[in-house]
Amino acid sequence: MTHHVAPPRPAPRPCPPTKLGRDSLKRDSMGSLGRESLGSLGRESLGSLGRDSLGSLGRDSLGSLGRDSLGSLGRDSLGSLGRDSLGSLGRDSRVPGRPSPVGAPGVPTTASYKYRPATTFPATGYAHPRLVTGRASPCVDQGYHTLGWCSPGPCSPCGPCGPWRSQPTPPSWPELSDLPWEHAAVTASPHAGLGHGLGVQRGGADGEPAGFDSLPDDLVLVVFSYLDSLALARCARVSRRWGALAWEPTLWRSVRLRGAGLSGDRAVRGILRRLGGCGAAIQRLQVTDGASLTDRGLTQLARRCPGLQHLQLHHCQQLGDAALAEIAARCGNLQRLDLTGCSGVSTLSVAPGPEPPRLLALQFLDLTDCEAVQDAGLRVIVRNCPQLAYLYLRRCLHITDAGIKFLPSFCSQLRELSVSDCGQVTDFGLYELAKLGPSLRYLSVAKCDQVSDAGLKVLSRRCYKLRYLNARGCEAVSDDAVAVLARSCPRLRALDIGKCDVSDAGLRALAESCPNLKKLSVRACELVTDRGVQCVAYYCRGLQQLNIQDCQISLEGYRAVKKYCKRCIIEHTNPGFF
């Protein structure tokens, strides 16, 4: 009897998974999907998932997603995925040519996006700084335009603290009268070591951008070296570490105090107290833009800073000769002294009296607008400073030819001299200056209306290496002096003969003898026409600046300059040239 055995029935084939629609996917149902369930989801199914749907996916659920599945996910869908969820995605899961959303190595990160969770600020009013980045990679250096600034506030070194902005608006500084170096104690901040206004955030061990605190002390000192004195003193109040670094003596070699209402005496006293015995490190001091310094502060500076080399004091009306004598006696390395606008200064000596015990090494002296300087005081100055090479006596109205004659006697190496607006200087003064010979390179006798052709002729023949001459407003200077000057000083580079009695003949002689002329001003020279300007343009092809304001120059002369002097900047008052 034959038994027929029925063939085994084949196992039922599993039904193909149906593509889930957007409406059928819920946040709760997505949370329980395993690796196998997500592996079969197609591009269309995942493409419509929003941030809320993908927010609860874990590492295991996302690990099996393929290239096609993740290819259609947009910025909003991946924006809410955490680091743990995306950490397991392999190289094959990313679309070729599209950067990784987390900036993984091996994948281009030029246009990646980085999720930054909302920051909870402490209740004390501090605004925690964070790096404001748009389309930028966390692996590359961020440009200046990506940094944020803070608003003023009492907790910040730059003022009251407010919400951090994404635009790089400059910070508003407090009044300069609130000197930060007056606060001797440095209090610890809840954000110790954090630079308010620098637009950085604290780095972590999980790959966050490194914060300013992670920099070694050497690099922090390099950053601090670019700050001025006031900003550096404010940084010292941020934290204990910054306080120790900001008062490093090497950062205070150059001190600049500026701003209306700033007391230089108070600032110098606070800085010297904080530096302690390292006050000798200060080599430069600038008091400008409305700040003031008196004899008391300057005397204290002289006693504590013997290594001072450069001193610039502008419009310090309460400064006198006694404090300057203290500076000259104690600061033997002083080389540059700028006393512009110090109306109380009349002379410079090591000790009171005309007989100093020793000489100074001063090379640069600016006494512009020092109205108290007279011939006797000038004699003491030049006798005490034999190495003087740059001397500026602009608007020293009491200087005459008697004081000018001391210059070649004591300062034989004088290179630059300005006696502009010194109305009592005449041709006899120029005769004395001619004794300087070829060492004189720069001379300004602007608005010295008693200077004429005779003085300039003698000076030009003796000082044949002259490079710059300013005779603006000397109406007695004519073509004869300009012709002698051009033949005697072929190295002339800049000449100002505005409002002088100069015509086209003088300009032609100048152009033929000085082809290397760079700057020329014939402003308000009524006798200069197009012919003179054309000669200058033809022979002086390297002319860089030409002033023809208030002259009888037409469009023809203007075009000639533009034709031959390609890089020349023309100053004019003719509206037809535009």
C-alpha cells in the first residue's frame, strides 16, 4: 500500500512592510521602534519626520539608518538630535558630498550645522557669553564677524551686562573717571577667568569649542599685549587669574592715558601701586585727548620709573619746569619728549639754573604751543641737549633770531626744525640756520612773513640736502628763491609755497631741476596758470600730491596732471573738475 506524503508546505512569506505615512508616525510610537523597524523605512517616510518625531530616537534606533534614509532629512529634523543619538552613525550613513551634522572627522565640515541648546543664565544678572555662529564649522577658526559683544553692566569689566547680541556691535565703555586700577582687591566672579565681551564660551571635554580659560598664560599675555592701558586695567578685575596676568610688568612698558576728565595723577599713582617694585618697567607714557597730569604726578613718575624713554604730555596746563627738571635728572635714558600745549613750560634743565651738572640724551623735543618759551629758555634747552635732532617750536611766539642762533652752536646734528608761526624770525635767523649745512633735512618757516628771497637763497646753498621746505604764507618769496632752491637742492621731495609770489617761471625751474618731487602745494598762488602745472606734470611723473586750490587752473591743466601723473591726488576748488 503506497502512502502518499504531502509535500511540505512552504513557509508563508512575510508581508512587505507598508510605508508609514506622516500622520501615522507619532512620537510615542517612534520611541519604541527598534533597529529592524527603522532599517526598512524609506526616504519618503523619513523625509517627512519633524523635530518632535526624531527627538526621542536613541542610538540603537538610528544606528541602522542607511544613506538613502538619512539623505532626505532636513535641517529642522536633525536639529534636535543629541550627540548620543548621532554618535553611532557611520561613514556609510551619510550622503556623499553632504557634510556631517556633527563635524565628524573625514567628512567636509564647511557648511555643517551645530545644535546649541538654550542657555540658562544665573539669577545674579550675569550673561553667560557664548559664541554666535551661523553657517560655520566648529572645527575651523571663527572670524571676527561671528563674535558677539555685550551691553554695559556693573558685572562686566566693560560696563553693565545685558543680553548677548549676534551682531558685532561695539561695546559702550563707562566714564573714564572711574579708574579700574584704583580697586586694589580683585574679587572672584561666578564666571572666573571668563572674558566678557570677547565672544567666547567655555570649552568642555565633549568636543565643545575651547574657551579662553584653556589658553596657557603665555598666549593670554600675547592677547593682553594688544590692549591699551585702560582696557588692560579693566581685564584685571574679571578674575584672579586675569588679575595676576594683566598686571604683568612686561605689559606695562607703554602706558597710555587718554580721555576728557581723566586724572593722570590718580592713574599714575594707582598703576605704580599695583606694579609695586616693578614700576621701572614703564618705558613710555602718553597723556593725551583731554587727560591731565600735574607736577606731583610727574615727580612721582620720575622717582619710580628711571627707565622712562618716551614721554608725551599734551595740553597739561598745570605742568611746570620743576617736574621736568626732576624727569631730566632721574631719567637718563629719556630720548623723546612731547610737551605740546603745555603753556606753563618755559625751559628744560637738569637742575634750576643755567649750569647743568650733566647733559641729556634727548633726541626729540616738541614744544608746540608752549607760549612761555623764550630765547633764554631755548638757550638752556639746546645747551643741555646736544644730541637733539628733531625740534619743533610751532607757535612759540616769543622766539626771535637771537634764540635761533643758539641752534647750530649747540645742536650741530639737527635734522628737522619747525618755527612755523614764529613771526619774529627773519632772514637773519635763516642765515644762522644755514650753518647747520647738509645735516638739515626738514625746515618749516610757514607764516614767517619777514622771511624773503635773501634768506632762502643762503639757506638753499648751504643746506643742499634739504628734502622738505614749508614756506607757506611767506609772501616775500618769489621765483628767484624757488629757482635757486631747485638748483641747489635736487633731492627735494616736498615743497609748500602756497600764497607766495611764485609764477609759472618758478614752477618750470623747479620741475626741471627736481624731477623726483612727490608733494607740491601752490595754493592761493594767483600767478600760477595751466602752463606751470603742465611743466610740473610733464617732468615730475612721480608726483603723488598736488594742491592747486584757489589758483587759476582750468580743465586743461587738470587733465595734464591726470595724464602724466597717474597716482597723483589733486586738491582743488574748481567744481568743473568733478
